[in-house]
Amino acid sequence: MSAASLRALALAAALAPAAAKAELPAKALAPIPKATLALMAAKGTDAAAPLVLRSYKKESEIEVWKRDRDGRFVYIKSFPICRWSGQLGPKHANGDRQTPEGFYPVGPRQMTPNSHYYLSFDTGFPNAYDRAHGASGSAVMVHGTCSSMGCFAMTDKQVGELYAIARDALKGGQPAFQLQAYPFHMTASNMALYRNDANIDFWRQLKEGSVRFEASGELLQVGVAGRRYSFAPSADAGREAQAQARLAAEKQRVAELVRDGSAAGRPTYSAGGQNASFAALLTKGADRPAIALGRRRRWRPRRSLRRRPRC
């Protein structure tokens, strides 16, 4: 039996307990929209190809990357985040309302077709790095309903598409897709801006992973050594050289910005953030439940939405 067949059987076995309890809802079986499939085809990839998701708190967006026929991960599209809670920086403890930052594998058992928040998948927090730093928590999700208590909240329509993209990548044989969760786009200007923040050493580790992924186009091989993230070098000498050159160039660029007097700042958020597109809708009078469903509507109290179970 081929390796792909074995992976397919493993995926079926992982999903079997959920299927035995209840038939999968139609929303969990919905296909990827044709427009998104067309974007994939234009980039030389398809629904079954391996997936990487990249989230950014400050910009409030999630990017979709897929491996193309040349073996490189390419950018496909972005989804605006409707709501995330907490501040920039890693999650530390259950109940701190922080959304996590770091590198997380998401496998079939973390997919939640019968979520209380439309559809969802568990990020897998805490990972090995988080545990090495004493972090605790569970059920930290990417989900619908546009309401966050430590999760990445999307609209129902958006999480439905993200769920379908993740589902089809797992069905295609990827054992787990990778979620790369960042505080912001890991540019030299952002690293210079936040150079005095207490999290800067942690963010430098995340930046190395970000640079390596973009330069090599390969799935990050992430480890933890000495309570720090570590990344295996590429087996391809040419791609590893590209990664090393990009890392050196970015380090030099940050140093130049600091030397030239780039202002230093600190991120301050009282209650997380959301993509500017959703903030604009709320300003114009659309209520959050309507936004979660992808509609515009004036606010009306709904008792059923005041208290929600966990993801």
C-alpha cells in the first residue's frame, strides 16, 4: 500500500469517531468556492496540495499559502480577522484572553465540524515551546461568529471557506497543516519599531521562521532547543543559501533603521483588534452578529448570543 493510501486511511480513522456520533453537517462538507480554486490553479496548485496558514494580529488577517507543483509554497489569498482578543505577544495562561503566537501543527482531530461557533479548528496551543515556558490553556480556536475570548474569530462565511481549504489539504494526504501565528508582518520596519518591547527576543525567533519560510518556500521544520524555537536548515543547499542571505539582509536592515533614528514604539491594545473592514462596518451601524453571518443589519439584542459556550 502506498504512503498516500496509508495517510488517507489514517485520516479516515481520525474522523471516524466524530462521524459515528453524528452525521457531518452540510456546512462541514461545503466545497471550496470556485473563485478560490481558480486562484490556486493560477498559482500552479490545487485543493489537495499541502497548506500553510499565516495569521497576523496587528493587521488582523490570515493568509493562505499552498505548495505548488515546483515544491514551493506560494501565497493564494488573505482573510480579514473579524475579532481577536488580548494584546500583541504570546499567550501564557488559560483565561488570559490572549491569542497565541508561534508555530502550530493542525491535524484531522483538531477539526471541529460541530463547533458551537459555526465551524472551527483548534490551533493546538500549547505547543512544545509554550509548555517549555509554563504556558497553559486549551481550546484556542480559529472559529466563526466574530466574537473572541482568546481565539481568532472570523465570519461564518470566512471560517467555512478556511475550514474547507484545511479539510481538503488534510484529505489530500498532508498529516497536519501548519499555522504560523505572528504578532504582525515580520518586516524590518516592524522589528525596529518594537525593538524595546519585552517580547522582542521572542519575536526575533518568530521572524527567523518567517524569513526562512518566505526565502526557501519550504514547510518549516520547527523544534525547541534551550526553550527557544529552532529551525532545521533546508536540505536544498541553494534554498538554504537564500534563507541565510535573507536573514542577514533583514538583520542589517533593522540595524540601519535603528541607526538612522527610526522611532521605537510599544503596542497598546485594550481589547484586541479587528480588521479595518469590520471596524468600518460597525462604525456605520452594522451589529456584530450580522457581521458574523456576512450581512449588514442594525443592532437588535439577541439573548442567545450573550452567552456562548467555549469553542
